[in-house]
Amino acid sequence: MKLTIELDREDDGRWIAEVIELPGVMCYGGVREEAVSNAERLAIEVIADRIAHNELPSSALSVSLTIPDEQLARK
């Protein structure tokens, strides 16, 4: 399973990271790295829960999270 994290910065300076392929997996962080880390953790928890409930095959454990290059360039 390949997942994409989209980043955005809120008006108040906080970062929000959203895993596009998993609706509802969205996390805030005071800094970009914290938002990404929180989103990665939540994505893994959601995937594990879906596997436990037979909503995904166990092969979904092969996970890759990426941030598009244009998102990395923004600060």
C-alpha cells in the first residue's frame, strides 16, 4: 500500500498533514515534522484496525508514506 501525505500550513502557523488515501486521517503539529509523524502513526493504526476487521488483506502491512517534492520545498 502506497500512501501520500499532503501538507498545509494553517493561518495560525500550525501544520496539518493528511493521508490522501485514508479519509479522515489528518493530524496537526506545531512543526511540519510533528504533523507528518502524527499522520504516519495514525495511518498505521487505521490500517492495522482495518486488517484486524478483515477490511484489508494482511499484505497491506507493506506501507510506504511519501511527501511530494513540491510539499517538501515549502517551509
